[in-house]
Amino acid sequence: MGYADGLYYYNGGIFAIQGQRVKGKRTASIARTYLDKEYLQGTKRLVLEAGHPAFRLPTTGAIVNHEFYFIATSFLDKWREKQPVVDPVLIMKVKIK
């Protein structure tokens, strides 16, 4: 099962933070999908970052100066389990291609 966390529009395409479980292990990626002229279908998908070792349930992003910033380490699993979060939040960015 997978998810896409948020959709961020930029210059004819959308960005999404995507995650899924593969063989019981979480994986995540940051992807851009180019859209057709009607903005209804994807025509091409470009993965900008995938499987980074620092990822811990990445979430929430923003586009600034041709770069996509996102929270790489949300620790949402700890919040759900009501565990204290003591690790620093890591913000990462990828250049928009």
C-alpha cells in the first residue's frame, strides 16, 4: 500500500511525496509528474529523490526559487504511537528539473 502526501503545482506539473511498503520496509520518493494540456493526466514521471537513508516518513513541502523543500524526517509514526520525539527534524531540498 502506498500514499502520496500533498500535491504541489509548478510550471505544468505536480510534485508529490510518495511512500509505500516493500517487503515490510518503508520506502519514499519525491517525484514530479508532468501533466497534459488539460491538466488531467500525467504524461511523464521524474523521480527527484528516492530511498534516501535519512528519510523517516517524509511529508509536507514547499516550492521556493526552483527548489522543492520538504520535511524528510517527520517521525509521524512516533506521534501516532504517542512516543516522545527527541530527534531533530531534517528539512531537505531537491532542485526542480
